[in-house]
Amino acid sequence: MRSKKALANIMVSLLLQLTTIICGFIVPILIIKTYGSNVNGVIQTISQFLGYIVLLEAGVGGVVRAALYKPLAKKDIVLISSTLKATEKFFRLIGYVFIGYLIIVAIGLPILVSEDFDKIFTFTLVLIIGISLFAEYYFGITYQLLLQADQRLFISSGLQIIITIINAIIVVVLIKFHANIHIVKLCSTAIFVLRPIFLHIYVKRKYKIIKDCQANNNTIKQKWDGLGHHLAYFLNNNSDIVVLIFFTNVKEVSVYSVYMMIVTGVRNIVTTFSSGIEAAFGNMIAKGEEKALNRNFNIFEFFSFYITTVFFTSTALLIIPFISVYTSGITDVNYIRPLFAYIFVAAGAAYCIRLPYHSVVIAAGHFKQTRNGAFIEALINILLSVVLVNFYGLVGVAIGTLCAMLFRTLQYIYYLSTNILNRSIWKSIKRIIVNVSSVIANVILLKYFPTVDIDSYINWSIYAFQVTAVTAIVILVINYLFYYEDMKNLIEIVKRIVKRKSKSQGEEGK
């Protein structure tokens, strides 16, 4: 049952990420071509300044999910209800803090970009985007966390797919008619309010939540440690644009945002493959299934490394040709930055390598124990970026991000190996060496690949398919040589899921 739910979560989440990526590519380029790189730059700046509410699930959300695994496994509706009550109270407090932070940003940001925009223009745009983020995530986040912990992420993901498509259609129509950018963003706000309303209706029908119960704050007693993780994560993921807005200009932010859009899209696709796994690990830990935890972790680690290596190797080889086509005709700033692209892609890969370790640490509820590493990661990123941006611009910021990601990934590997799984860290180090070697082998092989002129999305798509296919095969062969047992176990799991699904369909047909 766990495997079936995990597969459903992965498939729907993958569809969500593909939908988000496609819509995410369409809207920014229309904004750039219609309103200019400076407007896109200031929108991305605002979104990054306010974006921490989007990432709440990475901090406090993890604490809540960890607290819900055991009562969900035991079907303890009283404990589930009291945990949700405490969660709602805590997020209400976070909401008040966010409103105050929103006002500060709305007053302060117009001063930073006053050379490019009227202060009223920026002030009102900050408020509109802030309200959109607040409505989308604050009101529905408690219900989403419950669905994630119960391995029903596919419900909220499916709803998000529908909302994202509707939003993209309306935004494209408004931009085509040259609507004011404030109107465009205001309409997005109205659309995303629908999501928490539907989530509330579903949870109310599916779960018999006790509304008038007492809040059990002990179940989420690590909430401040989780929030510490989140704040560090926020600083680490948002510091680049903050550094760029202080030391460069909004056009450089626009360049950064285009590359970030691609790398984040790929990163989200890879992350999708672990979307239903954390809850499964949480269920194993709650039931004390140590052998199952170690066995399934090895399989997940193998699969995650393979997916990460394939996707990010392909991205490194394809990103500059894609940017050339995507920004064709735009002359207000140079978007072709190869060195920045390669370093930034490597940073994205380093982030995704940590996913198996991060998932089990969160599932085990070890927030306080790993909190300091999160802050050190953010500190490394900020300090290096501030120093290096003055010498290397965007490249300096990318170097800071890469170094921070590498530190945190290694810290996760060490902690999980020595404190939860009790195994040698060299098992993970060996995986890294094997997969880095496969990247090098792949790049050498593709040097002999026929070169083509990529001047359209069709040509790029054909080239991307060929490069990705070769990359996937080369990396699969190398991993097969070193990790035959893990691959065999993964295939067995897939076979069992397919067989179980075919059996249930056959019984329904009788």
C-alpha cells in the first residue's frame, strides 16, 4: 500500500512539475518581451523577498508531517486533530509576522529600485504579489501537510495542476492585450485563492477532524527548530537575488531569474521522485521497521542518484542552446552566460544529491540535531556571494551557492550515516564518485556527437532527446556495473506494484 501511494504521489507530482515548468517558461518570456527585462527583474526580486512563505513546508511543515506519521498509522483521530489545531495556531502567528514583513518590503524595496521604477509602482506591486503568496500558501498549508503525511499528496498536486493551467491561460490573455502588470498579478491572486478553499472541502469530507479539541503543542515542540531550518533555507535560496539587487542591477536579476527558472524546474522534477517517499519512511520509523528502512533507503538512494545525474548532466549540456532560443531577439541585456550556467547547474545537482538523506532526517524528526548545519550553509552562501560578486558578478554568486550546497550535502550524509542508519559514510561517498565519473565519461563521449544548428524549439527538442537518451544509457550502464543489487531490488518493487495493480483491475472487471 505504501509503494502504491508513493507511486501515485510521484506520478501526479511529476505532472505538476512539468505543468509548472511549461507555464513557467511561457509567462516570464512574455513579460520580458512585453514589459522589458527590468520589469521581470523587479517581479523576480519581489517574489524572492517574499518567497519564504512558499517554503514553510520545508521547515515547520516537516515538523508537522513528522508529528502526524504515528497518529495516522494508528488512526488516532484525537491526536491528529489536536496536532492540526496546534499547527493552525502556529501558522496564524507566522501569518501575522508575514504581514509585518510584507509592509517592510513594500516600503523598503521601492528605495532600492527607485532609479528604474516609480515608488508607487513598486509599492503596489509588492502588496499584490504578497497577497497572492499569502492567500495561496497560508490558508491551505495545514490541510496540505495532512495530505502529505497521509501519502495523499496527489490530491493537492492535482488541484494545483488545474489552478496553474487556468492561471497561465488568464495571464497570457491579459499580457497579449497589454494589460497593466498590476492587473495581471491581481488576477493571479484571485485565482490562487481557490486552491485552499477546495482543499478545505476535501479534508472536511475525508477526515473526521475534531474542530473544538485542545491544541497539543507537545506534538510539534520542535517547531522553532523547524522554523530555524526554514529561515536558513530561505536565506540560502534567496540571498543570491538580494546580493545581486544590492551590488548589480535589476537586469542582472532578470538574467539570474531565467537560469534559476530552468535549474529550479529541473530540481523540482528530481525532487518529485522523493515526494511520496518521506511519508513512507516516516511510516517505517513510526512502526520500528529498521531492516525495511535500511533496505528501502539503499534502493531510494540508488534511484535518486541516477535521476539526479541524468537530469543535471543533460541540463548542463542543453541549457545554453535553450537560452539562445528562449531569449532570441532580446537585446537589452546579454542572457548567454555559459560559466555561470555550468556552476549554477552543479549547485542544483548538489542540492538534489542530498534528497534521500534529507527525507529520512525529516521523517525521523531530527530537526534540532541538524539545525546548525542549515545556518552554516546559509552563512557560507551569503559571505562568499557578497565577496565574489564584486569580482565575478553572476559567476561569483553561483560559486557561493555551489560551495554552500556541497557543505550541506556532505553534512547530511555524515549525520544520517552515523546517527540514523548506522552505516559507513563511504557508501555514499562511493556513489558520488561513481556518478561523477559517469558524468565525465558522458561528456567525453558526447564530444564525438554530431553538432547541429539549434535555432528553434523543434531543433532543440530533437537535440535534447538525443542527448538525454545517450546520457541516460551511459549512466545506467556504469551504475549497473557498480550497483547491480540495488537496481535489481528497484525493478522488483516496480514489478510488485504493477502486478498488484493488474490484479486489482482484474478483480474489478469480474
